[in-house]
Amino acid sequence: MKRRDFLKKSALVTTASALVGCDVKVDFENLSSFKNGGLPIVISTWNHGVAANKVAMNIIKNGGNALDAVEAGVRVTESDPEMMSVGYGGLPDRDGHVTLDACIMDYTGNCGAVSYLQHIKNPISVARKVMEETPHVMLSGKGALDFALEKGFEMENLLTEKAENLWKEWLVTSQYKPIVNIENHDTIGLLAIDKKGNISGACTTSGLAWKLHGRVGDSPIIGAGMYVDNEIGGACATGVGELVMKTLGSFLIVELMRQGMNPQEACKEAVMRIVAKEEYNDMQVGYLAIDKNGNYGAYSIHPGFNFALHLGGENKMHDAESFVKS
């Protein structure tokens, strides 16, 4: 037994004994899990996660690895012009520019990211190129675009007619105010564990609509928008990125799981770190997490955050618990 596991179980025994007296029999399996998970598993944020999960799980079922699965999964959302908070068709900033952020991380701890990237439909694949073919973790702006073009990515106009019309409507008032769950889809964060038990994660977004030109959120930041540790588990975030960046929410969740919390407890604690210090009435943040055994958790500030879970042959939507009750 690893020292960490011994200490964790000893603490659980002590706590349980104090509550119910001596000679208590503790069910460690139930104490260590929020939802009974399993392997392989794919989990992702919001309604668009169902289609992404399907592609990711098909790769895993056919013997593929988690890294290939998470990249292919989120590419589905990036390429769909109807998903107006991710990739092609994403709502622009207040100057009418579609700017994209993404990051990817594998089970060895390697990671790559792009921020403030324009004209490239699938930023997650550029992020993977950064991870695998450069000594860096993140490229940004024109440098990221130049790198993508050098690697053979095609330059495209990402502003669809639908998104442009919405932007022009917004220009009439130019009022910028986050609205909780306005689209019921936001960043897509996707976590997967393959048949070998290896974890990878991906996160990609077009960011907040009508943001200041040049704004970068949490999604491309390793430890904020997404983080995985193959010994422990992984986590990803969605919502107002500024709140996630201030607490490094995804890294925090993984570290809380390292210290003994289950995925649900860790997600809840990460939300509590935000609501204890921030004005959250108009701000939504949601977290997903999985541990090494495929147990999972989800928690958000406000009701309305949902997630797609592909587990045991089923790919279904679930509602997350929230701090604010409806």
C-alpha cells in the first residue's frame, strides 16, 4: 500500500470511529467515490459533449489512446458552426474578430496550448503540434498563426454570417455583461481514460462573446482550464475564465483529489474557493473531474450546467449539482 493511501485510509478510520464508536467497519470503496465509475470513460462539458464523446470513445474502443481521443472529440465541436462558443462560428470579440484558445495534455505530463489564435478552425490540433514539435507549452497571436500555417493548417474566415449578424445586433447597444448559461454551451473541456488506464484532456473555446480584443481566458492555461495527472485524475472548467484563473481551478481539483477528496468533493471545494471571494450572482463556473478509477464529479456555481458522460456503453447528459439552488 502506498504511503498516501495508508494515511488516507487511516484518517478515514479515525473519523468514522469518532462518529460511530469503536469496532466500526469502513467501506473504503464507497468512501472514495462519488459516482461508481469505470474504464474506459469519456466526460465533457455541455450538450455538445455528446457528439464529442461519441467520437472520442470510438477511438478508445478501437484500441486508440486517450490523447488521440480527446483531440478528435473536441474537433467535432470546433468544426460545428452551430456551436457558437467554440471554433468555427464562434461569437467574435467586440471588434468583430473570432479569436480562439485551446490546450491539450497527455498522461506523461506533456502539454501544449495556443491563445489568441485567429483564422484556424481547429486550434486543439495546433496546440498538440506545439506540444509535440516545439520546446514550448504555449504560442499566442500571430506567432501561433504563423506556426499553424507552417505546419500545414489552412487559413479560413471563422466569422459565419449568423455570428456576424448577432455581433451587429450587439453593436447597437454595445452592452457587455455576462449572462449565466445564456447559450447552454460554452467552452468544451473533455477528459478521457483509455483501456490502458491513461488519462488525457483537451479544452477549447472562442471565449466570451464581445470580449475586449486580445482577451485570453482560462481555456489555454494548463492548470486553469484543464489539468491531468496520470497518478491521480483530471479536471476541466467552463464558464467565466477570469474566476477560474484566479484560483487555478483544475489544478486545485487534482491536488485536492491527491489529498484524499473524491472528484465530487474536489469540484465543490473549487467552486467554494470562488464564491468565498468573488461576486458571483451573474457569473457561472462549472467543473468536471475524474479520478484514476473513472469515478467522476461535477459542480457549478449556478444551476444549469450539464455534462455528457460516456461510460458503460451509454452516452448521456447529466445535470451538475450547484452552489446556488434553483
